[in-house]
Amino acid sequence: MASMSTLCNDLGHFHSSARLYQLDRALPDKVGLDPTSLGELREADMTEAWLSVEDIAEHLGVSKDTVYTWVASKGMPAHKVGRLWKFQASEIDDWVRSGGAATQENEG
């Protein structure tokens, strides 16, 4: 299999249009991917801001202590940057939608 840089050089480059980016249509076929699974990449997705514990607590309407508890015991997506926890709202929203923040009946 060819290297990614070789494929990119051979197949072209990213096309930009306003705030949308779309992969060259030939690239997915060359690397064995379904082109429909790639979709369009939004600039916002590529530059999403990192949020603090305070920001995520406010976003979800819970306390900072709850956020720390969910990171420790429920697998809330979080990234340690130095001594600080950082979050991306899109990851947290996906986690909540998948039931990550749901309470279990046996919890008291």
C-alpha cells in the first residue's frame, strides 16, 4: 500500500469552498474506503475549541464535581493537558446521546 503522502501527491489536494472541505473523490478508492462514509469535513470540526471543566459543567447544567465523577467512573471523554482536564463539546454531546450520563437503577 502506498504511503498517505504519496497518495495525496498523486491524487490531488483538498478543495475548499467557503467553510466546507471535501476530500478528493479518488483518494477513498485508492485507500480502500467507502467514499460515502467520509462525507464533508466542516472547518468548525477541525478547529473545535477545548473546553474547561467549568465550561462543560455549564454546557451540561451539572456541577464541576459531577463532571469529575463522570470522568472517573463513567468514561466521560476527557483529555488531560498538563494538570487540567479539557473537553470537546462534540465528544461530550455524543457521549451523552449514547447514554453515558444516564443513571443506572441500582445507583443510589
